[in-house]
Amino acid sequence: MPTLHDIPTPALALDVKVLEANLQRMSSRCKDLGVHLRPHVKTHKCVEIAMAQRALGARGITVSTLPEAREFADRGFDDLTWAFPVITGRIGEAAELARQVQLGVVADSVAAVDALVSADAPFRVWLKIDCGYGRAGVDPASTLPEELSRRVLDGGLELAGLLSHSGDAYRASSKGEMHRIAEHERQTMADLARKLGEAGLDTGGVSVGSTPSMTAYRSLDGVTEVRPGNYALHDYSQVLLGSCRTVDCAVTVVATVVSSNRQRNTSVVDAGALALSLDPGPAHLGRRSYGEVLDERASGALLRNARVTSLSQEHGAVSRYFDVGTRIRILPNHSCLTVACFDAFSVVQDTRVLDSWPIFRKR
């Protein structure tokens, strides 16, 4: 059986036992909070992982692109939410898929809703609500949620519900701030659903969540489903945010030292920006690097003074001397972006390579 020392580098290693523990933990968390789990598969883009999530009770999946939706639909997933503001120029493609499977789409404007109505397809429409992240979504204090809800229903489409993303949880600098952000999202969405209900509008579901906010919710009253994605794999950013421990991180990039300088105490590896991405992690927490180096002598431990300090396309500079030919495992800052750099996971247990799982990253 091959080991991590046998495979070509750079490679993306997935620790299957850590993955299984992460999936089970989130499944239990959702049951405890009384909500359905609709995991965001953009993190792993892998059918095998999505099937494991479904086996643990996930109800439907969340995708970020139409090709993701088609790939998972072709593999038997028939309840999908395309959680991205609908691209009006691709509504025809979405309509074709919506006639084959249950497809939820996201809108936050009159133009988007009208385009969906005109497509004459059985879309389930989620209204995107901005609860403080500031990226996209309707102001919950405005009249637009009610106007859009009526346009959806008058146009003959199903109003799936209200949807938000607490991406501002990634900006938190303490557990207290994380809880404040998570509770604000929950309260805002529950209040808006109740307000629309009092106006005679059945908003259906209330969908929230991110991986860090899932560690902070004390209650999800008024919420029906959550859509975390990163929890399946975790990464160093989640460690810094307090969402997980290093030992809970399921993916690492295996790299080979190709050059080193003992005088400068530095090395260069064959994992650059196209293996690790250029995400610097949550720099507001005072730790800036492009990845940390695992200490393979102790589970979940990091080597001191060994981090990726700069990246070019294929080169990674590491702040520690290693002999040329040494293999190291780098814990990435952002597993979602790192996964999108690779075509497959090398599925491992300890250092043994058990399988290869394809990553679907077509856009």
C-alpha cells in the first residue's frame, strides 16, 4: 500500500478518520439545536464526502456554481440550493436543471426575481438577507423583503424562505463577539420571518449559518436549517477563530523541499499559490502566513517557527531549514480555496494512502 512518501507532490492529503469525526460532530450539533443540516459542498467539491454527509442525516446540499449543481444532481442528489445571487445570464441553464431536480435559487433584487418568474421553471426562491456581513442581500429593515416575497408568489414560484450567511463571523476576534454575530443573525432572521408572516406571507424556511457561527449559537429558535461547509475539513483559519483544534483539520498539502539555505534558515517547497491559494488567513488575529507546517511526531502539533511566509505560482518559501528532498505537510489557511487547486484528494489513514477521491472544480 502506498504512503504519503510515495505519491507525487504537491498533493492534497485527506485524513479520513478526522473527516468522519468532523461530519459526526456537526450532525450531532444540528440535532441538538433542532435544525436541518444542508452542508455547503463548495468546501470539498467531492461526491464521496457529500454521500457521507447525507448518510449522517444531511437534508439536501448547498452548491456555489451551476456545474457543481449538475455534477451532484447526476450523482443522485435531488435537493439542491444554489446559494449564490442568481446570475441572470445563466437562468436558462438553471431552469433546465430545475425541471429535473428540486433547485433552490437566491435573489435579492426585483430584476433577479422578475427574471426567474419569466423563465417559467419550478424554481424555489430564497430571498437573500444581509444580517451585517455587507456582501449581498436585502436590508431586513426595508420594505424590499415583503415586495420581493409578493413578486415571487404572484409570479407563480415557490417562496422557499429567507437565507443569510454570517460571513462576518470570520471577522470576530473573540468568542463573545462570535456569539454576538451569530445571535444577531438568528434574531434578525426570526424577526423578519415573523414580520412577513404577520403580513400574510408564508416565508417557508429560514436558512442561516457558517462554520464559525455554528460553534457560537446557543439557540436556533426561529431557524429551520443551517448551511456550514468548512466544518468537514477545517483549516488553520478555523483554528485561530476557535472553531476547532489543529487535530480537527482533515486536509494538508504534502510538499517536497526543493531548495534550502542553512545560513538564512529557510527552505523552498513545490507548493505555491496554485496549491495553497493566496489567502493569508484572519490577519486581524495577528498571525499572518500562508500555511503552517505540521510536526509529524505528535498528532495535531505544529512545528515551531516553521510557516509558509511567501508564495509565487509554484514556489513556497518556508521559514525553517529542511534538507532538500524532505517532505513536509502544510496546514492551509483556507481549505475551500486549497481544495479548488487540486483534482483529487489522496485519502489517508496515518500515512497510508487508501484511495483517491475526485474533486469537481469545473466552473
